[in-house]
Amino acid sequence: MSVTSAASPAPEAPEKVNILVVDDLPEKHVVFRTVLDELDQNIVSARSGQEALKFILDMEFAVILLDVNMPDIDGLETASLIRQYKKSSQTPIVFITAYVDELQARRGYALGAVDYIPSPVVPEVLRSKVRVFVELFRMNRQLQKQAAQREALARSEAARSAAEQAIHRADFLAEASQVLSRSLNLDDT
């Protein structure tokens, strides 16, 4: 006796999101990629603030990991420029730095930093923080899709209601026309 089981379709894998890593040291990119590989997301590497800004023009990111000390444009200045773009004005920025003084931290938080992670990074800490931002990004995307669906449904309902009203008016006018055309007496009409 053979038993065939209908395989249920596997749940759809969530779409990968982008994580931007900005650091001028190539070895740090290797470390971040290794630490974040387990999250199975798209990790985009930028070696300077300018390169990061180019990526931000083309892509949307769930989180930006930003080195504070870089040669061309430092991380704080890069964060300030990132905030000027509408698309990235709310993107979480996590600063990665070996040393943070209170003034630098205040300035970073004023520019929209959500956290500072000391370097060298603790892999579990970095991974868990990035995972939270990835999930928040996905939830926000899902809410946006649901809002768009509700808006489309509302528009559809409004169009259906308008069509029903138009049909009702047309039926009323047709009936009135029939009643009026039955009588040849002008006074009855």
C-alpha cells in the first residue's frame, strides 16, 4: 500500500533587506560580513562616506552601521548628510567606534544615531541589534502594504457605491420616463 502525501507549500521566505556597512578598513568589512552572515540579508559595503551616500541614493536600508572615524567624511558628517535625504531620514544609524566621548555621543544622537557599539564588536551584540532593526524594517514594510491594500479596498468600495447610486438614478429616471410617456394628458404629466 503506497501512501502519497500532499506536500504543503513551504512558507514564503521573507524578502532580504539591505544592511549598509560603512568603514574605511577592509578588514572590518570582513568581520561585519562574517558576524552578520547568519542573518542572511544583503550586506552592502561602503569604504567611505561618499560611497555610502551613493548607495543611499539607489537603495533602501534597514540599518546603517557607520564608523565614526573615517578619512574623507567622518561618520558624524556622513550621518548628517544621510539625514538630508528623504528616503534615509528615518533609517536607523548605529555608530561603531573604538572611543566615544560624551560630546561626540550627544552629537551622534542628535544626528539620529540609535546606538553606539564599541569596537572591536561583540558578535552576539551586533547581530542581535541588527536583527531587531531588520525585523522592524520588515514590520514597517508589512504595515505599508496593508495600508495600501486598505486604501485600494476603500477606493474600490467608493467606486462600487458610486456605480450603485448611478444605476439607482438611471433606474428611477427610466421608470419616471415610462410613467410620463404612458399618459398623453398634459395635465396628468
